[in-house]
Amino acid sequence: MPRLEWTQTAKSDLYAILEFIADDNVSAAQRLKNTIDKDTNHLLIFPSMGR
């Protein structure tokens, strides 16, 4: 299976977004993180998805 490599900028942006959301609602930030993880894993399994 292919690997997904996040750039350092993408990682920093994602963490900043999650921290911003978590300041107001920790569970919403966790749900968003879980959704992003799930959807990026789908892209690894089905790389043409969404095209």
C-alpha cells in the first residue's frame, strides 16, 4: 500500500487548526482529526477517489 507523506507545513497547519478548534471544543477537534485520518486512509486504499 502506498504511503501518505504530510509536508511539515501541512502538519503544522493541521495542528494549528486542531488546537484552535480544541480551545473551544475538544471533542469537535478530536472528531475532525478522526475524520481526516479516516479520509486520508481511504485515499491510500482508493487513490483515484474524488477525481
